[in-house]
Amino acid sequence: MQPTPTTLAAPSRRDLLTGLGMAAATPLLLGVTARPTSPSRPSGRPATAGGTVLLRGASLVLTMDPGLGGGPLGAVENADVLMRNGAIAAVGPTLQRPPGAWVVEAAGKLVMPGFVDTHTHLWQAVIRGGCTDRDLFGWFAGCTDPQRARLTPAALHSFVRLAALDAVQSGVTTLVDWVDIFAFDLIESYVRALAGTGVRFTYAMFPPKPDAVLVTKVKKELVDPAPLGSFQGPRTRPGPSRTSTVRTGRPPRTWASCSTPMCWNARSNARTTRSGSSPTSARWARGS
């Protein structure tokens, strides 16, 4: 017996494609192509996040809500998914298409939540595949450090946009981008490129030295205005050489990050102990 259409009053994990519209719907449907249902909308043009999208006839929808479907993943077979203003509105078979809705024929496809990438460095698309014959510190010396010094705002915008859209094409709809670039003109280009892709993101900024002015400026002027963005970064707190973390917004968090100076220091500190770790590196691992 097929489940009846279900209206979602308060989307949470069911916001499978929140804020992404067709940009996210396409990769999550494993390459399905949108078909126009309105002569006013050109073929192949994605719907905006503020529009209405109907994914029609998917072979399997994983709602992540056992109350909507079978098993722990809330699986619904041969179902439609209706999205309004970037949020899931209903899941079920043969949903009625609202007037003006953009329809994606999803027969033979799987609809599922977007992946969450909790640790990435988008700007490093410029060195993808480089220095693969070296260890971590050889990679720092031969690839990341030289290329970082050559970055311009225009080039950085292109690299970040390319990497973010590549992530979306792979099914990632939320990411945490750990950034070790600290010139404001470059950061501005970085954030604007990332915000323009429609992916939900956390901009994780950890300068090698505390810089409250820069951190505050980036958060308030660049990240806070981005509807799908949030900020994570350090702030000074009482005590010698201690920092805490400023975290705002909804995307997931991760503590695992290491700037080049931190990694060098961690390796040096680790060599001074029998266990291979040190109190300093342990504090980094705990995020304290």
C-alpha cells in the first residue's frame, strides 16, 4: 500500500535541498535534467530558491523521517517531492503540481539529503593534483605557500566558485571551509564567490595571530549578510596564549584544522614527548 501525500509543517532534516533550488536538486538526483513546464522559462534554466519545484516520480525518496516512510531512513517509493521557497513542503505519490512550478522528471532516480562536508579548503582548487610526490610539509612548501602568495581577488573568486560548484555537483549542499587567507580584499572576493553559489556554508577563519579587528570586519561585513552563510573564528579570552571560538549560524561544526605554523609546531612538540602528543597539540584537538 502506497503512503498518502504528507505535508511537512516544520521542516528540519527534511529540508533536503534548503536554499539550493535546482542547483542542488540536480546532483542529488544523479544527473537528472530539468524539463520546462512553462513556456516563459527557458529549457535547462534552474529555478530560484524562492520558487516552487516539484521532483516528480522518483523511484525512491529518503526523507530521514521514519514517520514519513519505511525504515529508519523514512524511505518512500515512487514519490514526488514538492519544494517551496527552498524548503521541502510535501512528500508523497502523485502530488499536484502548483501553478508555475518547475518540474523535474525524476523517474528511476534516488532523492536524498545533501552531503555535509565538514572540512574543506576551496581555494586549493588551484593546486588540485599538485605536489602529490611530497609529504605534508613538502606540499606546504611546494604548493600551498607559493600559490597563496600569487593569489589575486579575481583569480581567487574563480577558484572558489569552481570548487564550490564542483562540491554541489557531487551532492554536497553544506560545507565548512577552513580558510588560511587573511588579506581583506582576498577574503571579500572569497566570501562573495562562495555566497553566490547557493551552497550553505561556514566560513572558518583562524589567523595565525589574533586579529580581532579583521575577524570582526569579516564576520559583520561579509559573512553575516550572506543568507546561507555563518562564521567560525577565534577571539581572545583571558589567559596567556588562549583563544576561544566564535561560532554562529546553523551549519555543522568541526574542530579539526591546522594552519601551516600550527602543523609545524605540533610536529616539533610531538617529538618532545614519548607518547607522540603534547599538551599543546591536545588542546588544539579539543578546540580549547
